[in-house]
Amino acid sequence: MLIAGFSWVMFLLSLALVAFSGFALIDAAIRREDAYRAADKRTKPFWLIVLGLSFLVNVMNVTLASMWLLMIIGLVATIVYMVDVRPALRGMSGGRGWGRRGSSSDGPYGPWNGGR
């Protein structure tokens, strides 16, 4: 019974890793290519390949459960993207992310107050 419970926990952990790496892959795909160069990070195709391989290994790990070393390497790459690259890319786009929109009077340097 203990082994069955442990395998259930590992299955849920594998699903969480698939979701995490999938989110990172989608986030990397929607960012502009010039933002990668402006943030002085690796290129967009590099991150798409690395995160895509990580996602693929995690999906295969849910079914096969035999690639733990590759899964850990992919997890490290995904964490590096989420902790280092993603904040730099968000900074290049003015810090605006999902669902955050400025006012219609916002200019490139902040809100426009009409000359007051």
C-alpha cells in the first residue's frame, strides 16, 4: 500500500512537471525574438528547442517513468528560463504581462497628464 501511494505521488509530480514545462514553452513561444537579444539572453530558437525537449521528456516520463536523469536536466533548464530569462524578457516589454493593460492616456514613459 505504501508503494502504491508513493507511485501515485510520483505520477502527480510528473503531471505537475509537464504543466510547468508546458507553461514555460508557451511563454517562450509568445515572446518577441528581439527581446531575447535586447535582454542579452540566448536566442528564441535555442530556448524553444531546450524547453520543447524538456516538455517532451516530461510527457514521455509520465508514460515510461524511466528517464529521471533527463527529466531533472529538463527541470533545471525550465527553472533557469523561469527565474532568469522570463523576468528579463518581461522587463524588455515594459513589465506588462497577461491581463495588465495601461490606460489609453499612457505614453511610452508613463501616463500623460495633459500638460498639468
